[in-house]
Amino acid sequence: MPLDRFVDRVLGFVKVDTAPTSLWSLDGTTAGPLVVGRSLFFDAISKGGEASSRGRGVRIKRRAIDAGSSGLAFSHDILEQLLSRRGPNHRLVRVTQDEIVPDLVADIRRRARLKGLAVPDPPDAPGVAPGSAPPETTAKDRAAILAVDLEALAAAGDSVIWFFFDNPTITLSESSRLAFEGFVDAALVQPHLRLVIAGFETLPLPGQEFGVASPPEGDRSPGLVVEFIGGFRRSDLVDLLTDASRDLTHTAANIGVIENTADLAVLNLPNFNGVYADELLPTVSERLRPQLELFRTAGGGG
Amino acid sequence: MIQRPDKETTAPVALARRFAALSGAFDPESLLDVLGTVPTKVAVAVTAELADACDTGSQGGKWLMRGSVRRRELDSWASEGELDQAIEWRRQLPSDAATDDLLDALVGSGQYAASALQQTIGSQADREALNRIAVALDRAGERAPAHGTLEAVRSALGRLDAHVRAEAMLGRGFFGRESELAQIVQWLAQPITMRPVKALFITGLPGIGKSTLVDEAARRASSAEPPWIVVRLDFDRTGLDVQDRVGLTLEISRQIAIALGDEAATLAQARLAAAGATPTSGPDVKGEAREHVPYELSGVLGGVVGRAGRPILMILDTMRCCGDAAKRIPDGSSTAWTSCAIAVCAPWRPLPPGGAMRSTAQPIVWGFELSSGASTRWIPTPC
């Protein structure tokens, strides 16, 4: 059927069909895991996708490190959803360290290949051969070669390659630490590479750190936006409900309903200076779901 | 859209997760043996669910349950009193070394009994043995009865790493430079016990062997009696930033924990606390809040070093702006240390104000004192 017969009916939908830069539910459903208090992460990923951005990704740190790492791993799922909305030019490579790898640079290369990136083998004679310089220098050199190879691939395909580094659940060896530092250092200056580093709080890493998603111009040196996770505020629930309402009802949010729902969600829950512990998220999520269902119904969702 | 298990798939998914959580890296096909005969729909659901919980990019096409998911599973069974039963169930199934290690670590049996582990650590076990233990204890988490020894195992691994580094740097032998070494030895014989901070400055043309000289000096110092604790901050490592005092203190404490295995757990706890967010009005990032010394960690560090009764040799290698930095680093960290020596190793460049020096084919060893009042004023002193 010729498009001009129905173009007016779909034009409105197409106009508003831009990839959202935030998530309120991991899978977009009212029953899915709700995403609470990650606005800085959304902004940083959104800005980080821009070629001119100084922020080349996010460093996620836990406010209380002994609180566990489940929130860190959830960040990967959020990132995956955000990037999938941006289309195939945003590639995501996940690097986990749940087992000992003898050569982290080689492992990053291997994982990139598993994602379909045809990363070439490193040269036989590295610029700085092991033994001819301190291990720090050798590791930096090998990581830089990999970053340059990845950058060339990404630039050729006009794509952006994102690396998500999971917090290691095993003891990092000295060589892995040096390789990781070297890769972060080399990747930060590559225009088509982005990093999201979850955890690693005790490890000092190269590059600038920014407390906001849009850092000032400064000297243009690249770095990572630092996001602290752990705990949430009532205002985070208001943000979630506002996004969900807009998404599900396709209309402007009803502020009164949203404020009231947020109040009910945290009613009688303990908090410290307005911050609620992550352990309360399941309770809060269940309290929010009826209103999310109402939004869905109001929007004509089946 | 994320698929959620329905009634038909709930039990097989739970079984598969139990299998994965109590295994090392596993062949996904082995899951079929665990599940028995199930409809295709169920097998697909289980595979999808487990792929989400596992690293499916492990070496050799194996799957490995992510550490955070594994911990959650173990905690869940433990809270319901099902952990022992789950372990017994897993022992009935085919296993490999990594799985056996994990199960032993969870019950504290075999080489994972606390006493056996202490013996292994004390017997200078090789890297492979220590790695196996560290991985199993990491995977088992706090459910392992001997989890408390993990930091000591990590320290032992760290000492092996340091040995490998020394081998890489000095493996081809160290020749000459006796005069410079003698200067360093003489200087080390009088470690600093109070302020102002003094340092030994070693400079010279690129490739002349400054780092190797310091490595050899460090090797000798760490073999002395009592052995020096060598802390090396190599600023060729771009992660080290003089603006990031939190990061520097974390790194110093990591290296001291490696040297002092006995107190590694104490330091690890303090490091975790220091690495978290600090109550601050500004962003907790480099150049802002992280310019402050983490005093609690510093205090723990001072206490640990004081109890060890060993002097510290702090090497600042590849410094390019050492005037202020050399003073900043020990500031706040060394206040409780019994004695400390600082060696600064820097590439040749216009030297400290007042110290006009000729370019030379020899590394120049130069003692200097950092005035507490003017951090950028260099006061050359005899070594």
C-alpha cells in the first residue's frame, strides 16, 4: 500500500519514536525489575555516546562496598537495554573476572571477537617486550596496541564499542591489574571506545573523574563520570513514576498522582536523612506496581 | 522482553541454578544430564535463564555463574537451611577440580580446613596452588568457614607477583653501580623517624638504569634484618595520580598488606571502608574530595606498620612533578610509622631549584629535604 495513503496516521508516532535515554523498568513492563535512582548513569551514557564528550563512560562505585555487588551487575543489564535502543552501531563487550586469566589483554581481545569484532592478532614483536622494561610499561604498551586495534575497527564501521567491566569476584593478579589500568588509560583517549567500570573501588584508575554527566570543557582531557550507587530517595521514585507514566500513558504525567504514589511507596519505611536502604527496594517495587498497572491500562495497554 | 519462568519451568530452572552455583566453569550440555528428560520448551527456558546468570564467554565455551549471582544463591540457601543439602546433592554429580574445591571450601574440608590452609600459606606454596585456593574461597564467599584466611592467601600471591617483577627486572643480573648502591645503603641506614620528610633523589638520562638501581637496592633492603617493607609507587602506572590521595593511600595499603600477610585482613577491611563514598558536599572524585587523606585508613596503616616493627622504603618511580608530590604522599600516611625512607626516581630534567646539575652518564643520587613550610623548596643534603 502506498505510504501516502496513511502517512498522516503514523507521522505522529514516528516523530515521537526517539530512543529514550532512560529506563524505568528493565524490560519496559510493569512486572519487570524497576530501575530506581540511576539518573546520573542514564545521563552519562547518553552524553558519553556523543563524539565530542569528555566523559567516556561511567565508573560505578558502591557507597558501601560490603553491601554486595548485585547492583553493579544490574548496571550491565541497564546498559545493554540502553544501547540496544540506539541501534547496532553501539556494540557492547562484557568483560568479567570470575576466573583467573593469565593474560587480561588477550582475554579482552577474545571477548571482543566473541561479539563479532574482527580484532587482529597483536604484532609478534611488541613495542616493549616483556623483560626489557618494567612490567608496568610492558602492560601499558600491550593494552595500547589493543585499544588502537579496537579504535580502528570502530572507526571503520562508524560504531562505538562499549566495554563493561564487571567487578572482579576473584583476586586480581598484578599482571591483570596492570593490564586493566593500561587498557583503561589507552581506551579513554580513543574517540570510538567507551568504558563502564563497575566496582574496582580500591583500584586507582587513570583518567579524569567527573561528578556530573556534562563535565566542563576544561582542558578537554577525557575521563569517566563517577556514579555512586546504594540507597535511594523518594525523589528517585518520583522520577521513575514520571518516566513510566509518560511511557505508558503517552500523555503528560499527573503530578498529584505521582507524588501520592511515591508517598505511599515509602510510607513507614525507615530511612536515614531521606535515604532508603537498597534492601527496601523489593517492598517499594511491589507498592509501585499497582499504579504502574493503572498507567498501563490508561494508556490502552492490553 | 525478559522471559520469566512459569510453573512448568520453575523447578528445572532452580535445579539448573543450583548446579551452576555449586560448580566451576561447566559445559552447558552437562545441564541436560542434571535436568533429565524435559520438554524442549523447558530446556530452552532453562538455557535462557541460566545464560543470563552466567558468563557464557568463558574459555573453551564453558559457562561460569557470575560471582554476584552465585553469592546470592548461596546466601538464599543458607538462610533457608538448605546449603548443606545442596552441597551433598552436588557431590553426587560428576565434578571437576574447580567444583571439588568450591564444595570443599564451602564445608571447610580437606585442604580448605583453616589449619590446612594456614599450613599451605606458610609452606610457600606455588602460584597454582594458591590461585586455586583463592578462587575457591572467593567463590564460596563468607559461607566458607576459612574465608578469613583469604586475605593471607592474596598476600602470598602478591608476594609471588613481587618476586616475578624482581625477576623480570633483575633476572639478567645486576652489575656495577656499587658507588650508587653504597650511597643508598648508607642513606637507608638512617631512616626518617620524624619530620621533615627527607628523600633520596635519583635521576639520570632515560635508559640509564635508574629503576634497575632502585630495584636492586629494594631487593637488598627487603633481604635485610629486619626486612624493609618496600612500597613502590611507579608513576608510569597511569592509575596513580598525585591528586588522588585516597587512591594513593589505597595503593600503599595494598602493598603493605602484601608484605605483611598477617594483618592483611585488617587492612583489607579498612581499604574497603576508605574506598566507599565519603560524606562530602562536593563530588567524591579526583581533584576534589579525593585530595583528602583517608585518615581512618591512614590510622589503621600506621598501627599495622607500627606493630610489624619494620621500616618502610617507599619508592616513587618515574616521578615527573615530584616537588610537591613527594611530600604529599607520605603526608598523613607516615605519621604513625616507626621509620620511613623515600627514594624518588625521576627522569632527567631541570632539577630542583638550586640544584643545577650536569647531564651525566651515571645516575645521580641526591639526598634532599622537603621543608615542611615550602613544599616546592628543595634543600640538597649529603646522602
